[in-house]
Amino acid sequence: MPTPAKGPRLGGGPAHERLMLANLAAALFEHKRITTTVTKAKRLRPYAERLVTFAKRGDLASRRRVLSLISNKGIVHELFTDIATAVENRDGGYTRITKIGNRKGDNAPMAVIELVLDPVSPKQAVVAEAEKAAAKSAPAPVEEEAVSAESASSASAESADSPASAPSAPSAEEAAEASEADEKK
């Protein structure tokens, strides 16, 4: 666990901060998301993620270690059975913090911290999907270029055939022929 910041803690001494983080973590595991201040959410994130890591181990020593921090056995049981199985394929990042604006009373910045329980797809599947998407999108621009070249050539042919169109600048071949004619004179 990271060392606490120097200076004043979250509203009191170190013992009060430990108890506050334990209560916030218990509420997070019970409700899956809580609304709190941004500072408390940032302090809670490593604490809660460490407890989830212990729950993923699932052995008796880990359960006793978590029970020493969170006293509610029902919440610890839910952490070890429901939450740990939901995040077993995730390598970290079990929580998400979303800022929601300021509190009305004291203008404190507020945030929602929630557990990320969505399943994670394996990296091979993600890479294969990305390659398929790249293969599908690669031929599309080539076809568009061919279509745009065809439409440009047909448009230039139409403009050359129509007598009402304004005179256009001579092409490179016409310019070369004109310069050769001037040299012969």
C-alpha cells in the first residue's frame, strides 16, 4: 500500500484515516458504487484495489487479513465470492473514478467511485478483431480512389465535348505541341 501523504490526513489523525478508508471500502463493496469527495476517492482507490487483490487469492490468510480491516463478515464474504469471481481475469484497475461536479453546500469537488465488474476479453481476441477491422477498412479507400478517378475522367471528357463550357487551360501535351510549333517557325 502506498505511504500516506505528508501533512494533514483526511479530517484527522492516521487512526481516523484508516477507519474512514475501511468504512468507505466496505460501503464500496456493499453498494458497488459510492459518491464521495475526489480526495477521498483517490485515497480509497489503492486501498480497495489491494483488498480486491487479496480476495482474488481466496486463501484463508487473505480472508483473515481482509477481516482485520473490514469487520463486517457479510461484506467480506461478498467480496471473496461475488466481486473476486467477477474480476478474476482482470489484472488491475478494479475501480473507476468519475468526477461529477461540486457539492452544493460547500462547493467541494465530488466524484463517483465504482467497481469495474465488466468481463475482460483476452488480448488475442482483441488483436484478432483489430486486424479484421483493419483488413475491412483498408480496401474501402482504394475503391473510393478508383471511383473518384473514374468520375474525374468522365467529368473531364464531358467538359471537353460540350461547346458551351468555358475554355480551359491547355494540357501538358497541348503546351508541348504549341512550343514545338513555335520553335519550327
